[in-house]
Amino acid sequence: MKLALQHTRETLTKGGLFCIGMKLGDFEGWREKGLSGRRYFKFWDSASLQAVLEEAGFRIIHAYVTPEEDFTVLTTTRCQAS
């Protein structure tokens, strides 16, 4: 995840926005998903995801958790110092 976020941050122009949505929870591993077969999943808690994004050089502009509390959506921008 760190490498993917690093590349994403590097592609953002000044003032560019990055929006990421993730499933909330504490599961990490493989699951069988219908016709698409076996897939790898990692669920997050909001605080951990925000920490990973900030560590990667993003500033959180807006954080949203769905009413069902099963997804979080974060809007970020590249930190000026990064």
C-alpha cells in the first residue's frame, strides 16, 4: 500500500485531490467472491487509514463514513512539504 500511495502522491499536481474509499473492518486475507474467484481483501479502521495516508504525505481534507458504517471515504491532497 505504501508504494501505491507514494506513486499516487507523486502524480498529483499542486492542489490536486485524491479520493479513496475503503471497507471498514478488521479482516485481511483471501475470500471466494462468486464468479470473480478468489480475491485478497484488507479492511481498515478510519484512524489507521488516515495515519497511513498522512505518513505517505497526504493531508486529509474531508473524511466520511457511510451511514451503515461499513465504508469510509477520504478526500486528500498532497502535503505542500512533500
